[in-house]
Amino acid sequence: MSTLPDSTGMNAEGTPAAEILAPETNETPLSMRLRKWVLPVLIVLMVEEWSSGLRDALCIGAALWLLLAPPKSPIPVRPSPALTLLLGWALWSALSVLWADHPHLAWRDALKFAPVIAGTWSISRLVQRRTDAEYVLFWISIGLTIVFMVDVLTWLAGVGTQWNLFTRWETPRAFQHPNTYSGLIVASLPIALLRLHLPNEPRWSKAMGVLQIVTSAILLWTFASRTAQIALVITSLFALMLMFGRRSLPAAALLLALAVGSAPWLNPRFNDPSMSNLSDRFDVWERTSDLVLERPLLGHGFGTRNFTTTLYARFPSRTTDFKHPHDLPLELVFSTGLVGLALFTGAWAAVATRLAHLHRHGAGFDRSLATALLSSLCALLVFSLADYPRGPLWIFLWVIFGIATGITRTARSDSTQRISG
């Protein structure tokens, strides 16, 4: 059955077209040129500089412009439970500074996170058409491909001199720790696959998608992050189920068997003695849980600096240096308690629910875009269960949230013209 809307505004499954498509916006020729030529350069620049004063200024500036500038066209927007819950969590996180174990450290992290919230809200308001989302994701993919390619060339240039071919690369040039860098790679792979899936995509665009996949595979093998590689397998299984449903079960089972069987050969770290305690993660999870039980409802205050200082003060005999609890839910409940965890989880559940609706009722590009975003969310979730998404991965997480919220909260149909063309 077709899911495209008919002349009555309903698709074949009885879903209003307003639920499937996003709105039109009235743009001047100048704004269209800026969108087409300036925005790509800006996005690529921001991919290279995820954490900078420029990023913070753009986030705050965009939010102020959207709040203060008069609307150019009346665009009805659905109330967004996801954004409401997100802003509620952000406010609760800020309030948690008042009872934080180390208020000055909590304030520092809260102030640094404020531009991220402003940027997420701005993205959700600016990226409301599917074509806008595709355009932004495409240039993020280009920026990441450039970064990955430079790092691959840097690593290859040092093989035999600075590091060995079969030794884990611990000092990547572009981003932080190789584990979180690997998490970013896995979470961004669905965007590359989206380029290959679109039928009318130019050859050069598909070639860039292939290059991103190839460089991603090299870096994942070089960084040898077990958490990221497990996330890659689970995300692949999840994407197969989204695309093919029950028909994918044999392929999914084969993929899982191959992954489990080849894991020790592809990554010797799966045979490492640290597998018995997940590199001391069990220890930090246990100690963090003890701290959580002291203040389960309100938490100990926002921020990883606050967490680290509290952990060191309570357990001075620790021998392993942990700057976070290596688990996002534990970090959230430690910082903002069960209240904060409920608000955060509710926001992401609302986004996933709307994307699942778009996946079920959308057709063509809408369905492909929903599949890519849901797969990215799956990768972020799985990785965050055994690590903490900080740095560029943390920003990427909120970019995906903002885009997903924007394209699923609008209430008018849009043009099918691609702005990148």
C-alpha cells in the first residue's frame, strides 16, 4: 500500500499528510544563497572545531535571533513533548547546582552546557524540512570524512616509525580519546549509508559516502574500541530490522555469528584479561551506584568534574583514573537523580517515538531519513551503556536530537525540492 498523501491530505494508511511532511518556508534569494554556499563551509568548520568559542557564539546568537526576530511567515508548529522535556531536564540540571557537592565545579559544567542546549533548540526550529535535514547531515558527513581521511593518512605516515601496524592507536590527531572517537564514527555511519541509499544522489556524493565508510573502518580497526565495535554490530542488526523487518532475521543471525566468531581475531583486545572486569568499569559502576543510593531522587549535582571530585573524595584508594562513570544513565542519575533521569529519558523516548512514526508511515526519502536517524540513536544508546559520550560525540548526540525533533514536530507539508541541488 502506498504511503504517499493523496488529494484529501491523507495517505493510504489514513495518516494525515501533515504528520508525514514538514513545512514550507518563505526565503529570499539572498537567504537561499547563504544557505547553499555559506552554511556548508560553516558546518564543515564546526565539525573540525566541535568545542570552541565560535560554536558557543553561534549557538547563543542563533537562539537569540529566533527568540527576538519577528517571524517572517506564520508556520504552525506542533507542541513538542521532546523539547519540553529537554528544557525541563536542562532547568533541573541547572537547579541541581544549588545542592551539588562542589557547586563551583558544577556551575562551570552547567555554563558550558548552556550553549549546547541553545544550539539544540535552534536546530530544532531551523531544520524543519526533510530537505534541510538532508542538507545539514550531508555536510556534516563531508566534514567528518575530511577529518577521518586526514587521520588515516596521519596514521599510515607513522606506521613503522611512531607506531606499529597491529598496535592500538592511542593518540588520534582530531578528537579526544580513541573510544569516544570510535563512538562518533559508529554513530555517524548511518549518515554515510543514507547517501548510498538515495536513488538520485550524484556519483560524487555517493563516492564521498564510500570514502567515509572506508576511512571509518580503518579507524575503528586502528582504535580497537571494544565498546564501539559492539555498538556497530548491534546497530547493524537494528538497521537491518528497520529496513527489511522479519525478512532480515536470517541475515541478522549470520551477521551476529560472524561478529562473535571473528571478534578475537579482528580485535585481540577481546582476549585481553581486562574483559573480565571491562577495564575496571565494574569497579566504577559499583562505586557510582553507592553514591547514587545516597541521593537517589535529587542527585549530587550536575557535571563530570563534580562527579570526579566526589568519587576521589569518597574512595581515595582508587587506582584507576576515571573522569566519568563510563555509563550515561549512571552519570545522569548521579548528577540529577531519578528526576533528571526521567526527564532526559522521556525527551529521547519522545524523539524516538516520532521517528518510528515517520518510519512506519513515510515513504521514500522520509523513510530512509528516519531509518538513518534511528540507527544513529541506537549507536549512541548502546555506546553510552558502557562509556560516556563526551566531546564531539556529546555534541553530535544533541545535533541528532535537534534535527530529529525539528523534522517530526511540524504541521504543514513541504516542497519535495532538494535545496542541495
